[in-house]
Amino acid sequence: MPDHEHMLVAIPPKIAVSSFMGYLKGKSSLMIFEKHAQLKYKYGNRKFWAEGYYVSTVGLNEATVRKYIREQEAHDQAVDKLSVKEYEDPFIGNRTKKK
């Protein structure tokens, strides 16, 4: 299950990247909480997204970035299938293996 999003967006030069990201994260949080009200309890105080973000400019390699984004979910699923993690059951204290 991914814990982040990849996006390829075009931001007009007159808009600061930080302003765009603040707007995007704020509005998307409101929309997500409106559609999935139960998440308000999990992510109290409307803090759905983590602080910060990563931004990079794209020039001639736009096709490469698009391909990376398109294939990322399949890659993450393949990696998840390969890893075995141990978790402690919080109710009985036994270790369980999750695949």
C-alpha cells in the first residue's frame, strides 16, 4: 500500500511551487475527508498529508518521468510480495509474520 503519491503537473511560472502544493494538499484533504468521513478520526485535525514534499523540474526527460509514474504501482506491489515483515500482535503479544 503506497504511502505517497507521484504526480506530473505543469505549474504556471506566476504561481510559487509552495503555494501550489499548499493549495493541492489542503483542497485534496478536504475532498478526501468529505468523501471518507471515517478518516477524520484516524487523521485528526485534518492532517492527512505529511509536512513537506519533493519537487523536481522536468525538461527533455518528461517521457521517462511519465513512464516511472505509470510503472511505480506495479513495482511497489512486486517489492511488497518479496518482503516478509514481522509484527507483534498488540492484543496477545505474539509475533506474526505478514507477507
